[in-house]
Amino acid sequence: MQFLKNIREIINKYEVFILDQWGVIHDGNKGYSHAIKCINYLKANNKKLIIISNSSKRKQSSINRLPILGFNSDLFDEVITSGEMIWQTISLSLEEYGDNLKKCFHIFDNTKEDGIKYREGLNNLEFVHDIREANFILACTPYKNSLPMDYIPILNEAYKNKMLMFCANPDFETVEKNDKKNILCMGTIAQLYQDMGGNVIILGKPSQEIYHEATKCVNSYKKSQMVAIGDSLFHDILGAKKFGIDNVLITSGIHADYFSKKKPVWESKKNQLLKYNIVPTYLSSKFIL
């Protein structure tokens, strides 16, 4: 375990930098100034930059939003989202998961920009409003102001009928900029369904599928030349370890309560993540030069 004061300390060790979004390069509304400088510096030094995000948004939507957040989208060699992975699977190869997956119960927040828009192009499906009419679930974003217990009736019905759930965002939580509180993500509901015995398809982090897809553009590089940077131990760090690459845990993100702001320490009484035995290669307070 090594503490990094900045990314310059490892710039000569890696050629491909795989970045998470929320908590690493932006807060959901604006790019961090230190992250913008870091990305510009890495690209000026001929590094390959890839974004792998557990966003339920489509790939192009995420690319289009980068300039709004303050980033030059041309600097990234690839951008891939868990939402894109699920959309492509449902659109092109849904039959691999069953013969009669035609009626979809779609869980999404209708106040989000990519709620109903996510359905565009999924002409092979009929979207139904009653879970009893469905034969599978597409879980994108939690309903506005909902709690995990609110989904129990839906999940009970789905489990009773052995429905498959496709989870477009496997994250458990994210940080809300306005009040600094962690808010519910779809991965929490998917985990609840799994705990009930339900079958969930996850193609985002920590599954290896999204890493394989994202790194096709850099297949001339060895995994030893790649490093992943993220703020979630259970998604960014575990995903990178499963894929077989080094990783940096940014400690100012969703796990901020477990670390010192100035110099985070892994082996400490404060760190409640120790029990999971998922050890990052590096710790850094921020993605900074």
C-alpha cells in the first residue's frame, strides 16, 4: 500500500489511465479544477485516457456532457458506461438470456434527463406499467425520493415469477453535491433482489465485461501498463483487481468518512473497509497533480 500525494508520482509507471467520474473528476455538476488540470497534463504526456462509469446513461450522453462539466471530450480515448453495456445487450443479444423476454418493467426516475430517453432504439420491447405483466426488469435509476423498502412489493412479485433484472447502474450510492450526503443508486436495489435469491445481470464495475469493452482501443498495451482510479472500493477497486490491473482509491469520495483528509491511512481504526479484504494498490486524497 502506497500513499500518493499526486498522480505525478506514478506517471512514468503507466501508459493507460482508467478513470471513474463521480467523486474523481467531477461532483455531478461541475468538473474538479484539479482533475481538469490532471487530465490535461496526462494527455500532454501522451497517456491514454479512458472513462469507465457506472452511470445508467448511454455512452453518447456521457460524452456530450463532458464539455458541460468543463472537460475536453477529445482528450479521452474511450468513454463507456454500465448503462451503455446494458442497452447494447438488451438491444442486440437479449435472446441469450431467455426465449420470451419481451415485456419490460422499467425502473427509472422520470425527473432525470435520461429516464424515458433510455428506451430510444429498444424497439424490440414492450414497456409495461404493472410488474405482474412483465417478464423482466430493466433497473436504471431509483424513483425520486424512494427508499430500498419501497421496492419490496415489486421485487417480491419479480422473484415469485423468476424474473431477470438488468441493472444499468451497479453503484450502491453516490454523493449529492448540495448536502454532501450519500444518495441511493440502483445497485442497492439490485443487491436487495440478489439477497432475496433473484437473478441480476450486471455488466458495469466490478464485472470484467466493461473493462474488456473499454480497453479494446488500447489492446497493444499490457495490463501492467494500466491503472484504474476511482472512489468506490466495491466497484472501482474490486473491478480493477478482477481485471488484473493496479488501482488508486480516491479517499475524498463516497468513503470519505473513513479517512483523514490530508493523509489517508489504510491500516487505521477509522477505516471500516478493512474487513472486506479488498486492498488498493495506492491511496490518494484526490486525483491531483
